[in-house]
Amino acid sequence: MSQTQDIVEKEVEKPRVVLRPKRPVKKPTIVEVDSEIYRTIQSFVESSRKSIYPWNTGIETPSGVVIFEKIGNWKLVVGKNVAILYTGKRRYAIILTYYDFGKYEINVSGTTFRSTDRDFDVRTIYIRPNKELPFWRYISLDEVMSAIWDYVEVEEVEEAPQAPQEQIQTQAQ
């Protein structure tokens, strides 16, 4: 927990005043995931980004897919427009699919969020384990996205990948 959170969460024995926000406040969305997926996400966001560690060097496969792996903890597989975070047991934890600048969707263990949804805000989405674990904390989707951006970047190409609905319609024709 950060020092700021520690200070804010300290309770005064008998407070005589209460601070309340004057500005609009967005309520958080909580995504509960099983303990294996939670620990994978936690390991991923808390792993050092120093170049001396082997998980910070990607391995490119002959098909062009790049793999970053912290063996036994997580594996980040990066394709042309998708990044998938797998657990050590090869279950997916996070799938980020990018379609265009600012247009993407992120799937957290079966729950999908789309950047085009009116109320979408990565700062308000938090991941927690579905049961109590030692040393767990809420992990924001913003923190997960920030960790992913340490490994990938968005680059404009001639032809943008199609959204799933567009791909299905094109294949059916």
C-alpha cells in the first residue's frame, strides 16, 4: 500500500469533521478473478522493468509473434493487434485487442470492457481475488494497461485490423 493510501485510510478515533468531495465522483467497477489469475496479474504489474531481467526481452517466433515470459508466473504474447497475458498454467488472464488509435477492448478473465463504451474509464476498474489471499490489493486496470504499454506500443499501419464483427461479415461474403 502506498504512503498516501496509508495516510488517507488512517482513522481518527472520534472525528469531529468529515471531508466530502465537492466534485463529481465515479464509482469503481470491481472484477473478481480466481486466485491464480489474480496472482498472475499482480506478478505482471509488480515485476521489474529493468532490462537485466530475462522477461524484459521478447523472443520472436517464426510467425512474427513476440513472447515475453517470466517463467512459472506469466507469459505476455504479442501479435499484430493483440496482447494476451497468460498464467503460468497457460490460462489467459488479460486479452487486449487494439483496432485503431483509442479504439480497443480489454478482456479480464471473461469480462470485456470496450474503449468505445460511453462510461469506460480504466481508472475506475479494479481487479481483486474472489477469495482472501495474503498481501492482496486492488489492482486498477489503468495499472495493468500501463504495464502492458511497457512492452508494446501502437503503430499506425496502412490497413487497420478489422473489429470482430467486421471480420465475421467479411468472411461470410
